[in-house]
Amino acid sequence: MPQALLLRTTFALLLTGAFFAAKPQLEPPKLDISKVKENLYVIEGDGGNTGVYITGDGVILTDVKFPRDVEIILEKVKSVTDQKVRYVYNTHHHGDHSGGNEKLLAQGVEILLHENARRNIVEKKQPGAPRIAFADRSELWLGGKHVQARHFGRSHTNGDAVVYYPELKTIQTGDMFVRQAPVIDYSAGGSAIEWTKTIDQVLALDFDTVIPGHGPVSTRADLIKWRKDFETMRDRMSTLSKKYATVDEAMAQFRLEDYGWASNPALFKRFEGLYSEMKGR
């Protein structure tokens, strides 16, 4: 199958949301928990990073991977605290971040997310639509701890939220920031043009540590560099979209490696969307 046809086929498959669905797994997923700061941990492996914030009256999780991970996540939480999980934040709707919702809701855990993310879950017929959604900001106080969730605009999707732990000067970004090439989900309102504007608003927060959607715990400087690389990549595509009449011609000139990222098939599966957005800029 020619490369262009293959990419268009996989792009069409992605519009169904298949890319973010759990893949068949023969063995239990391997998850690791590590300390980020006092009372804040991250669980890595098999999907998006899960934040674990321990308070005097329960645990607040951010992102809960796939359904198959829920029991393991809860075991990892028990390894660092006797407190029960009380609340969950979803940074967005994709199944590798919200897949555990249904099981946790059944256990009486309350889940919060941006209203667009909830709408995406409902429209895409994903299980585990939370009962509570917020517009631009959510504030949660529990056991002497304070957590904010902020929606600054479109980026990876139209429903991305940043979870902010102000006392720890730490944020959790979901897939708005990843330690790899970005994936722009145009089927859920993502936008390469709006992405950097959204990050600029995030950078107005007072933080020094970042838990990305995927990849190791990072610094503010890492986010700033990634934003710059994203802008360079996007502007290159803008130039190519004006120079070449078809996406196939532009694709032949485009290399993720030029922007400091390993080749990511998921981005190329959205190449037509990126090309179209930049051509219409």
C-alpha cells in the first residue's frame, strides 16, 4: 500500500477514536509509582501518567489510565498511604487518561473534568461520563490541601485541563505537554494554532515542576523548550502548506526528527488535519 494511502487510512481509523482505546494485553500492565514532591506521586506506565495527591482526608488522582489499570493504581496508592481515593480529575477524554472512570465511579469516587471533555466522552459513547464538569476553573479543598483545574483553551483537544498543585508549585498537563511529539486530535477540537496560546497562559502560573501526559517528570524549562519546538514544527508546516498544493507533497518534506522528537506515527495520522489547519491560517 502506498505511504500516502496508508496514512490516510490510518487517519480515518483515528477519527473513530481507536488510537486511544486500550490494546489487547496478555500480561498485567506494569505500573511504577515514584515521589514527585511531598504528598505528591506519579504512577507511570500503560497510558497517561497518573498523579496521586495525598491529603488528610483522602486522595486526589489525576488521570486514571485504562480500565485494566484501576486495581493496580489502587494498589500503588495503598503502597504510599492508608487514605482512600476520593476524587479524580481527567485532563481530557481520551481512554488512556479516563478509561478507569467507570470502575471508580462505581466505587463512589467523584470525577471532575472540563465540560468539553465530558461532552466528548458522551458523544464518542465512552463509558464513565462523570457527573461533574466545570467551565474554566475548578477549585478543590480536601484535608488541608488545595487543587485547581484550569481550562485555558484548545490544544491537544478542545477539553484539555491543567491540574495545578499551588502549594507544591507543580502542574499536571495531560497531553497538552508530552515528552515526545504532539498528537493533535482534530476529531475532538484540537488545534495547532491555539496550542501555543494555551501553553502561554499555563506559563503564567507559578510552578517549577511538570507532570506531563506521557514521559518523565519535567521542569518549567522543559515545557518552555517543548513549546518552542512545537512552534517551529507548526511554522514549518505552515510554510510547506503554502508551497505545496497537496498533503502528499508537503509530507515528503516533513521530518519530526528535525524538531527533536522521535518519529511518531500518531502525528502523521493527523497530517492532513495539520496541513489543512496551517493552509487555512
